[in-house]
Amino acid sequence: MGSRSPVPISSIYLNKLNINTAKWELIQSTYNSSQDFIEAALTDPQGAYLLLSTFAKPTPTPEPTPTSTPSITPTPTPIPTHTLIPTPTFTTTPTQTPVPSLTLTPTRTPAPIPRITGFIFDAESAKPVNGAAVQIDNGALQSFSNAKGQYFIYDVPAGAHKLQMWGFAYEFKEKNIIVPANGVLDMGNETLAKIGGTVVGRLVDSATNEPLPEAVAQIDGGNQWRTLTDEQGYFMMIFVTPGAHVLQAWGNAYTFQEFSIFVNANAHTDVGTKLLSIIPDAARGQVVDKKTGRPLMNAHVQYNGGGAMLETQTNRSGRFVLVNVPEGNHELQTWGWAYSFSQQPFYHSSGTATDLGKVFIEPIGGTVNGRLLDAINGLPIYNAVIQLDGGNYAPWKTTSLQNGDFIVYDVTGGTHQFQTWGYAYRFMQQKIETIANQNKKMGDIQLTPDPNTFNGRVLDAQTRLPIPNAEIICTGAGKNIAAKSFPDGRFVLLNVPKGVFDITINAGEKNLFYFRAAHPGLNLNVELGDVLMP
């Protein structure tokens, strides 16, 4: 936590209040708003002096957080422990002259944070639009909408401005706005319509209706219009010429299919949901937690003992596909990290696709599992540290997967301290009770981002898929701060002071991307949203 910068005040006011420099420094370290104190004091100097003498705020002890390092898997040493911040003790100093005009208020309402915020939705589907650019006065300050469609722009000066927004394949909008004196403006909900020549759709499994991520969608052979589906199976192609075309689609272990489409000249074209069939001689299914019903990522799946072409792993949605399965009786074998081994027979007919449905496996006895989510945007937190009682015993320490899931094992019954933190996320600790040889489900756990940070995601503009290892450089306020994006596209810039910053993103073959953003200080985490790289 950084110290508050001194608030300048005329020596005339100090003399009028009979407050020397040392007392003024105490005032500033004691109250969130020194200006509030000044105004009250000028009205009632004697009461102000009493207020100062009767509120003795102890020096706060900072909450321990692991030291963040640029590495993907931070391991703080020593293991942080919680130190409780002492509660201020209020005492009354006797006085001969009663001061009825001043009321002691232990808790002050925090001053509003100067920012413009709002939500952006698709005009046709009403779904949140992520990655939309929102700027003030032609780029003086800029931000982007997150997965919820929400955006934040900080420290916009009071007065008249132009608010401009647009998105990849979305129209440009401009509004005249008036920012009030306190800098707080809620724009509510806005909608953006897709531009003409945009083709959108979705690819799903023909049998299960499950979305097909990273499947290929192209038009007329893909020389000009070709893309991949996002994690929900959606795809988008822009600047497609009006008229008749052929949409072609396929995926890993899914058959190639063609569909005739007609592209509108003056509006976007939604081709709807297209069903893709699994290739012949394949067996598919989904591995889920038997107790929670949640899909399991990275579970091991094989048949007949495994080996080359006989085994695979589940994706983020717990789905798997085994290919080139011969006709006959087989044994499907499945297990996961700290999950029990499961085996079940199945029969496959030549030239067909076998749907194995849901395969249930359960945690082994003595486990603790759950999922970590960002407290601000609700996204899963990847590569965060989870441990019990300091993590000195290896089975009691792990890191979260890309979908935020975690599990620790060989946990003894009794009382334990559950501890977790992530790169640029605050340390959290809570006491839990476990029962010997049973599983304890922690559910969804929200972690708060570290203060004084910029964070966001780097995504491919067309596919919305994450871009790992993108270089992010933030320059301004005498600082030059650098970071790289994680496999899930997330990036965090640490120790950002108050000021305006130039931010540059370099993602290899993508075009260099530049924008300008403000950070208000105030120990805040500022979300920049989803940056789409064209």
C-alpha cells in the first residue's frame, strides 16, 4: 500500500486551527479525506481539534501478499501468513467546554472513484460484446470491454467530451457526454450492430449440441475468408462480398461439410448453428466429476491399456475423441490427477461413431478441490497457487488449470488453513474442516486482483482465442513496465502509479497495437478489458 501524498494547505488555515505541521501530517494519515476535515475545522476549529485528539488511528499492518515475479508460477518465500489489521480504538478526551455541533463518525463514506463505465451488447443477439474499443476524444484515453461487455475509463476531466465506441465487425458510435465535477459517469447499456458483409455462425456436435472450439470455418475455399471458432463454437468473418457463397467447416475428428449461404449487402449475415458429425470409427465422450458434475480438464482417457493412437486427454469442457477404433469389444479406462481409476466396457461397430456419453470419476479419499475465479470479471484464474497449512507437504500444494480447477490430495482429517494466491492476485486464507478419507468441495473461490495494476487479455480479433506470450509495454509517469501474456491470454502490469500511460502490445505476426490509458492510483486494480489483435 503506497503512502498518501501530502495535501497542500495554506499556513493561514493551519494557524487558524492552531495545528502545527506534525499535527497536520497526523490528520492526513488518519482520515481518507483531508478536505472534509478542513471544511469541518474552518466551521468549528475547537471541535476539529477535539476530533483530532479523540481519533488515534494505529499504523496499519500491511496484509501479507506473496512477492509477484514475472515467472508464470510464483512461489513466495516464506509462505505468507495473515496479519490482522488492528481496529482503531476510540476514546473520549474530557473537555470543560462541550462541543455539541460535532458528531463522531467512526466510518467515513469513501470518495467516489473518478471513472466512466458502462456495458456494450450486441444489437441483434443481446449478448455482451467483448473487445469493443471505447475512447474519449479520438483516443485521448481508451479502454476495451471485457467478457461481460463492461468497460472502465479513469480520470477523465470534468466537462464536455466525445465518447466513441466500436468493435471488430461492429459499427462506430459517437456520443456527446458531460463528465460531472466528481468524474463519475455511468453510461448504462449501449448496443452495437454488426457491419454489412459480416458472416457469423456457430459449429456444434450433431449428437450432443456441444460447441466445437477451434474448428475451421471458411468461405469459398478459404483463400480470402477463413477463421477458427472460439471456445463457445462461434465464428465471424468480415468484408465478405454480397451474394451466394459456400461455407465449409470441419474440426478435429469431425467430418468436412459444406453449406450454401447468401451474404446480405447492407446487414450482417447469421448462418445459424451448423451441425458437424464425428468421423467414422471414432469413440467420443465427456469425463465429469461424479460428485459435482463439473467437466474435468486434462483427464487421461484410453482403451485396451493405451499406447500410440489408443489414448488422449480431455479438453476444457471434459470432452475427448478416440480415433481409428477397430470393431469389437473394448475396455475404456479413465482417471485424472487425484481422481480414481475407472474402467468400463464398450462395443464399437465398424464405420460408425460410438458415443460413450458421460464418464463419471470421483476424487480419491482425502482431497480438497474447487475453482478459482477473478472477483472482478468472473474469468477462471490460471496457474494460481493453492496449498494447505503452508504447503510444506507436496500433495497439499498445487496450481490451478486454465479453467481455474484445482485439487490437493492425501489430506488428513481435522482443521487446516486453506491458502491461495495468484500472480497479481491477493493472498487469501481461510480455516476449513476436513473428514478423513473424504473429499471436501470448496466450490468457486473469488480472488481479488492486486492493487496498483493494469490487467486485461490479449485475444485474436477474429477467433477471440487467447494469444500467449504477447509482449505488453507500459510507459508513463516515469515508469517503464513490461509483462507477457499467459496461455489464457491474461496479462498484468504491476506497480502502476497514478498517471497517463502509453501501452503497446506486440503479438508476433499480429499488427503492433497501441493505445493510451489512465490509472487513478488509489491502490486500485484497473481492468483494460479484452484487447483484440487484428
